[in-house]
Amino acid sequence: MNLDAHIPAGALETKWQRYKSTLPLVSPANKRRFKIIVVGSGLAGSSAAATLAELGYAVECFCFQDSPRRAHSIAAQGGINAARNYQGDGDSVFRLFYDTVKGGDFRAREANVYRLAEISGAIIDQCVAQGVPFAREYGGMLANRSFGGAQVSRTFYARGQTGQQLLLGAYGALARQIALGKVTMHARHEMLDLIVVAGRARGIVVRDLVSGTLRSCCADAVVLATGGYANVFFLSTNAMGCNVTATYRAHKRGAGFANPCFTQIHPTCIPVSGEHQAKLTLMSESLRNDGRVWVPTKKGDRRAPHEIPEAERDYYLERRYPAFGNLSPRDIASRAALQVCNDGYGVGRSGMGVYLDFAEAMQRLGQDVIEQRYGNLFSMYEEITGEDPYRTPMRIFPAAHYTMGGLWVDYNLMSNLDGLFVIGEANFSDHGANRLGASALMQGLADGYFVLPYTIGQYLAAAPVLDKSAAEKTAAQTQQECQQSIAALLNIKGKRSVDYFHRRLGKIMWDNCGMARSAASLQQALQAIPQLQEEFQRDLRVPGGGASLNQSLEKAGRVADFLDFAQLMCRDALAREESCGGHFRTEYQTAEGEAQRNDAEFTHVSVWQHRAAGEPQLHREPLQFSHVALAQRSYK
Amino acid sequence: MNFKLHVWRQRDAQDKGRMVKYAVREIGAEVSFLEMLDLLNEELTEAGEEPIAFDHDCREGICGACSLVIDGVAHGPGRGVTTCQLMMRNFRDGADIFVEPWRGRAFPIVKDLVVDRSAFDRIIEAGGYVSCNTGSAPDANVTPIAKQDADLAMDAAQCIGCGACAAACKNSSAMLFVAAKVGHLHLLPQGRVENQTRVGNMVKAMDAQGFGACTNQQECEAVCPKEISVNFIAQLNRNYVRALLDV
């Protein structure tokens, strides 16, 4: 497997600028002859589809939702980072770059992260020009707030709905190109496979979710913007439809999967309330700007929070990490919460929860300020739990939220398969082993608006012309294989629903490959999952047929892929014999319980190659750090 | 808690459709409305019946996918919530609950409780954006925007495009949806540039998609999960008249 990252030569600070100005171009007259497929319409997909169409390419965009505006980026709450230093608090491109590399526990590529930080400002400009109503100060200038893992205020936000507003901006840009006839949009279509001709991505097979019809779509390049795989845990903050199918099936066709074990568990979610639960709700990290996290100092203290005097409260984040306190990065805050709960200090009925308390902030700022900042989050909390967070502290617990792993891409965002580009959460590129808050929106839009539109031109300028008949022949074959696997799912005719299996898979993964993993737990998962998979193939029931809207069938295909993919995740977690970022192996920790990296052996990206028979093969892309000194991450 | 559900079942767009009764038992008060449907669907599946199809995705009130008329009200009895944010503690134990899809000519039924809302996408395509290509933007702080304007724009921009407004309207009017987008962009200097063409084109698209006219009944505001104010409709009307006079 060729894992050359194609990082351009030259100084880190000028790499991208110089590279951009030397990239081969496609002339405007030729652009419309190139067809590009974009799968997914979240921040990365919509922004890429719109920008490519503006440049003149013929774009076909697919999403499984009923409208591109509903992609899961819409649910991002807190904000988007940019190194603008509008607050004059010492921010700079280098500082954002440094925070991101350090936040990712030194497992991301320096060159990619620097480019991201460099582009971040232009994203804010673009979004403001589109009419994104970011929060403003009374003088009319943009407001900022702080997020975890940073000591500056560089997060731009639109109340607690930043993802929604940014996505609606990108969706508007996409809608404009649809109206101009430059993008053909296919909503309620799900990608089932990648068409690969002579080592090049040449199209996809999709299923029309309403009619059930399969069809192939051939193109000069394929862009996957299909998001992350946190739903492998069943319970996560992801939308119900989020899945690994597009990236996993591309992986089966030859694309390397990088760092699948790097998953992010978000510290501030509403705790699980029972077996019936279908998903978990995130409470934005921005709440940690003003909320203080605590548990009682006495084990199993069942008193109501207001009955517990100040002296009997342990503000454990402030105690353990005085420099960053409640704004410690997500992996650290999550692990600390799990630890206090496992030690018996947790609150709530299940004991799996900690308090997030606004009493002090309300006294300091007044309830109206808190309401202005977090009003929608507070009411969301009250609707779900029936408790009023203005009067009693919120109860929170970590939940699966984001996945740093994804398909391997080079500096051009192209996978090891020629012509297959991967952007946004679907790729692995920028967040290392832990993503900082408000950086997902930044990366999705950086990839879609400002990176891919340049780098894809380079590929197209040199790529051989699409051989239509060869592509169609492979397409027919690929489509047939998809048809067969659908028929196979429908024909099992067992007794159990898809959710039954998904829930069980989620439990295996959460218990054994979640916030803390060990060789023993991972080996246990690697035994349990194939058994579950066997049961799935024997006892699954998918009512209805394949020739109409069938939501059980859609889920069955996705869970079948999750069952496969979960094993890859465990294998990757097992192979990485160190702790870093969101990947915490209990065998590798410092005396104080912090993650213990092993830089000598694991300063690399783990890239997995699928093999038709036998176990997947591990390849490594070494990481070099020349601008940041590898250090034990300290937020103390 | 136990409930008697009456659910609209319809095989496909051509099917005539009918209400079907289901009994659901032992539902906890902390279960959400859609989780109750999940539980029912799991039972139906294991009994070999086709589960009830309904649109849903984020389950936290922001994607706008869920779209049920519950006991005659779009998104059910809660105020300022979507169907997916509705908890069973809002219902009386033993109640009969009627569950139907969105109503309206512009929202044809796809299956059971799933409707086709692409009409809304076509309205946005007619002008619900600022026409600026990627890369052509000036520095974000070049144009100050009064906080009051930005806040008000955000009130309108919160629209999740669920369609409850049109589904609740006796005229199936999409005025609140159009007004929210026009209002959001009109309040910002970046959006004001093409306000006139936007207003004309979006209203025309709304009519072409089969939505009715507004007769100020304000049902739309009552069911809007983001509680978007009908004041934006008044503003849209003013904008529309200006557009007609000037163009």
C-alpha cells in the first residue's frame, strides 16, 4: 500500500501557499467535462459540492436524508475555531496549530494541521458573507468564546446552533448551484459501493431509498463526505442514520482505513436513562465556560445537590488540572468523569453521572446572561430530564460523539485509491488521537471550501480520460453484488430486529473498546463480535421487500457493516500498545492515571488494508514532528 | 403507562391508506414519543409485520426530519418542541393517541408517516441564499452588524425546515418558512443586496409548489418548534409589496 502523504517541500508556514500556486490547473472550458460525485451533504459535502460547481465542474451530490439540509453537521452546537485574534488575547495561526497538534496527542500530521489553522480565518469570512448570523458584540464586531484545550477565545458561534447555521450557509450555496443546474442533487439515496476500475475510483452504486432501485453512477472522481462511525456504539450523540457503510465499503474496495480506534467520548452528555433509549443527547462543551463540574466528596452520597455544602464537594477538574480546570480537553474530562463514577462518587439514580453546576456563574453574571448564552441548551435539558438547570445542577456523563479515525488520505485529501477523495469527519487527517472542541466544523469547511477544490484539480488535470465502457462493465458487476447482499439480508427471515443486534454490538464496544481498553477486553470483544455476527446472519428479520421504502433494510445493511468494522476497530486498539488522546489502554498509564504515550514505537498512523481472506493487514505512515516538541500533554 | 395508538398506515403513494390501532404497554414516563414508536416497531418486526415508517434522524430537535401530527397537532402537545423532543410524560396514562403524517398537497405521502418535503428545497433553490462564490469574501469584521439585528436574524435563521407551519395551516401556506429565510437574510447587510429578487422568486416558487396563501390564522407560529414569530410574515409582506412596486 502506497502511503506517501505527498507533503510539499518548504517551510511549514509557506507550504500551502506555494503549493497552491504551483498546482496544475484545469481550464474553465474543460472543467464542465469532468463529472465529480460527492457523497454526503454535511458541512464538508455541501461546501465541496457547491464550490466545485462554482468552479465549473459537473457535480452529482447524494445524501440519504430527505434533504441535504438535514445532514448531521446540523446538530453541532458550540462553535467553530479560527485563529483571528479578534480578542487580542495572543492567538495566532501557530498557536491554533500547536493547540490542535497537542490536543491530538501528537498523532496528526504537522503539515495538514498547519494548513487547517491557516485557512481557519477565511472560513469565518466566507460564512459571514453568506449571511451566517454569528453572535456579535454591541459594537457590531464578532463575539468569541473559549473551548476546551485552549487558553484563548477563538471560537465563533451562533447561539447553541453553530453547526446548523454553518450548514444552512453551505446548503444555501449548494441550493444556488442546484438551481443553476450545475449540481444534480439526489436526496434519499444511499451509497452502497464504490466502483473501482484498474485501481481508480470511477463511480458509486446507490440505492434510491424510496423506490428501492439500485443504480450506478460513473464519474471522473468520487468524494466521500459521509461522516463518522460513532454509532458503532449504538448509543452515541450521532443522528440515528449516521453510519460507516460508505467508508467501510470503500475500504473493502481497497481504501486504507486509518486509526479506526481513535474515537472521541464527549464529556458533557445527558446520562442514559434506560434500556429503551435510542440515542444520547449532547450538552455543548461551551457550557464548561461557565459551569463547574463536581461530585460529592463522600462515596454514594445520595443527598440532593443543594444539600451538599461547599466543603463536601470535589471540583475534581479544577483540582487535578488547575491551569485548564473545567476547560480541560474532552478525552481528559471524560476519563476523569468515568474515574470518579467508577470510584463510587457518581450522582443520579445510576451513579453514572457528575454535576455541571451554574450556581456560581449565575450569581456572578445574573440569570439573564446565562439564559442568553445557553438558553436553548438549558431548555433542551429540561425537556429531556424534567429538571430545571437554572435551579439544580445538570447531571452529565460522557458519550460517544466523534471519530478521529477514517479513511487514510494524503495532503491532497486523496485516499490510496486514485480518484477517491475523502473529506470532513470521514477522513482521518487533522485531529490525531483527540479532537478539540469547535474544530470539527472548522475542518469540514476547510476541506470542502478551501482544500479539495484546489487539490482535486491537480488529479483531474493528469488523470486518464474516463473509459466509459470499462467503467460501465465494472459498474454492472458491482451493482449485481449489492443486489445480492440485499437479497441475502431479506432472506435470513429469522426472529430478531436489526436494533436488537445493534444494541448488543454497542454494548460490547462500549464495555470493551470504549473510554478505557485493555488487551484482555479487546480480545474478548474480538471473540464476542464474530459470534454476534453469526447470530445476525442466522436470526435477523427484515420485514417487507427491497423494492420500496424499507427502513429496516437500510438499517440492516448499516449494522452488517458495523459488525465487520467493529472488529477492525478492536484490532487497531489492540495493535496500538500505548495510550494517547481518546485511546486509553489501561496497561499504559502514568502513576497519576494520565495517558502514557510510547513515541518510540507508535509515532505513526496505523493504516489497515482489507483482505478478502484472512485478517486485515497493518501498514504504517510514520509521523515527523519538526515544529512541535513531543511532550507529555499537560493541562495542569 | 399504557396507550392506544391510532396510526396512519399507507403502503406507498398510490395506496389509499387507513388508520390502524395498536396497544402499547408499560411505557416509562421518561421514554420519548419516538422511542415508544421504536418499541412498537420492534414488537411488530418480531411478529413478522412491517414496522411503521417515519422520518427521524438527530432526535434532538434540530435536523427537522421528524414530522408527525399527534392528536391533530403538528409535533404534538409540547410548545416549542419537535416530535422527537416529546416525552411520554406529556400524555395521560391510558390515552388514545392519534398519529398522522404532515398534511398538505405540497407534502405528498411516501409511506405511512413519511412525506416528501422536497418542495421546501425548491423554494430555497429559488433564492434562499446570498450569491457569493467561495473565496470572494472580505474580512469578517469589515462590516459591523448591530447586535440587535444579528440576534433578530438568528431568531429567524433558526428555522429547521420541518414543515410543521405548512402542515398546521388550513391553507397549507408556507409563508412562515419563506418569511423566516427572507427575514433572516434581509436583516443582514450581506443578504440585503439581493433582497428584492429573492422575495419575488421565493414567493413565486412557494405558489408553484402548491402551497396556499396566508390568512393570518397564526397556527404556524403556535406549532413552530423554534417559535418563529409571525412578525416575519408581516415583514415579508412589506418586502413583497416593495419588490412588486420596484421591479
